[in-house]
Amino acid sequence: MGNLFQQYFKGDRFVWLAVIVLSLTGLMAVYSSTGTLAFAKQGGKTEYYLFKHGGFLVVGFVLMYFFHRIDFRYFSRVAQWLIWLAIILLIVTIFAGNDINEAKRTLTIPGLGISFQTSDLARLALVMYIARYLSKNQEKLDEWKPFFWLVGVIAATCFLIMPENLSTSLVLFTTSLVLLFIGNVRLKHLLVLVSSFLVLLSIGAIFLLNAPDSMLPGRAKTWKTRLENFAGGDEKDAYQTVQAKIAVANGGITGKGPGGSIQKNTLPHPYSDFIYAIILEEYGLLGGAIIASLYLLIFIRSIRMVVRSPRAFGALLAVGLSFTLVFQSLIHMAVAVALLPVTGLTLPLVSMGGTSLIFTSFAFGIILSVSRTTEGDDETEESSDSQQTNTVLPS
């Protein structure tokens, strides 16, 4: 069985294991948490969202398998134009995106009727572009001009995401900083960038918390409310946080069992933004710890790829994609246990959301492609060493 798996599924087996377990956990959690939604929108057909989410999982798994069989170096070529496509689509989204929950985050593909979040594509494209740029310009990283060009692309992408999806923008910017640090950008350049960012962030937060609501544009009012609630505002207004706390308390150590959640009927968006709270209620602290450990395992194995990969692009690509997914998952989990303000970030591979799941599968397919190629290089080197040894030994 093990040899059969290795024959068809290349790359890091621990990453494959984590992906499979997270996907199955998500399938069960989505089925459990969509009961109220099914009664409200599907006439009580509780299996509807189970099959819908399962269908996206199957499509995502097929795409993951396909991409993991491609040499990751081809993604360097794709990154050249994908980033500009993503930026164009982000601009279109701001002006013509679908307005859902007072936010324009999605576009509908003409003729297909399928909507997708352009920020998901932009995140994938930016990480690929940064990895390519850093690997191609290693000898120029000491100069200001190449640095400012790359920072300009990062800033443009994050700024276009920010008005409608602040949390995703901050996650992507943090991922970019990590890649710049790993990619041997001069410390002086990084300090200037981080200092500028912190100054702008502080000014923005001060203005946000002190400005009257009438002066706040777009979703800034929502940001202000979430920050005030987290900083000690009236918990009656922090309904989501209170319901999530109750779910965590109900779960205890071992949980109430699959499907046993009570708060799924009162917690807003229990199948996406707060699915980790439902997991904690049904599977307890032990189940929640296992989920968190699987994401950390993915990141640790990606770091291993960085150490073993002989190519800068592959190393940066693997760590960048894994970091943004794991960092997002940690923020989601921190929100569920009231350690951070409400963000609206989903739990990768677990939360319900079709196109988000598809782009996450793309990312994992690329990570596994890097792992597969790295292991192939190791096997080639070992085979070469073995042949050299055999020629020396007497027959």
C-alpha cells in the first residue's frame, strides 16, 4: 500500500497526510454547521451543503494532484503575467465586484455564473512573483532601485485588497516581509520598510478610533466596531465573540461529539468565519490541538523543503505559500478563542467556500511540486553517489 501511494503521490507524505485529514475534518464540520443554513435556504435539505462542499473538495484534490506533478520551475514563468492579471482583476473588483455583506470581494465569471474572490488569486500570484523576483535578482538585492520596484508591486497588491478585505491584506503583507527576509534583502532596507509600515498603521489606527463614523469610508466603520469591542467595548455588541466563547466553553477537553454543537444554531457564519469554534465545541481541546498541529506540521515540512531545495525559487515559493496559509489559519483560530478581533478569515481546507478551497488546493499542489522535485534531486544524487561507490569497490 505504501509503495502504491509513493508511485502515484509524490512529494512530502506528511503534507499529504495533513491535507487529507484537514479536508475530511472540514467535510464533517461543514455538514454539522450548515443545518440552520440548509433549513433557511434549501428547505431543510441538510445534505445539500455536504455534497456541494464535497464536490469542491474533489475538484480541489484533482487540481492539487495535477499541479503537484508539474515541475515547480514552470510556475516562475506563469508568475510574470499572473501578478498583472491579479492586479487588474482587483481594480475591476473595487468598481464592479459583487456586493456581499457590504463588501466587494468577488467577481462573477461571465457565462459560467461562478464567483471567486480576486484576493485569493492575488495572494497566490504575489507570492509566486516575489519568489521569482528574489531568485532572479539575488545579485541586485543590495541596490535600492530593485528593492523599491518589488515593494511597489507588494504595496499595490495589498492596497487594492485592503478596502474590502483588510485582514487578508495584512496577512499578505506579513508574508511578503517574511519572504523578503528569507530572500536575503538587506536588513537596512527591511527596517525602512517595516518602520514605514508601522508608522502608517499607527496613524491609520489612531484616525480610525477617533474619527466620527460620518467621516469613515466603506468598511472602516466595521473595522472600528471590531477594534472597540475587542479593546473592551460592550460585549452585547460583540455577539460573534460571545457566541464563540460559549462554543469553546461547551466543548471542554473532549467535546460534545460530531454533530453535537449547540452554538452552530446561534453563531453567525459557523461554517466559515467561526468553524474552528464549532470544531472546539464538538471535538474539544484535544481535537482543536490536533488541527492546529497539522497546520504547524505543514509549515515545518515546508521549512525542511527550504533547507533541502538547491533552488532559491523553489525554497521561497514553498515557504511563502505555506506561511500565508498557516498564518491565516492561526489568525482564524485566535479569533475563535477571542485572542484577536473578528477578522472574517476562513480556515484553509476546512471552512466552506468553493473558490477559496480551489485556490488553496492550487497552493498545496505547488508546495507538493517543490517537495517532489526536491526529493527527486536527492534520489538522483544518491543514485549517482551509489554508482560512483560501485565503481571503486572491487567486483
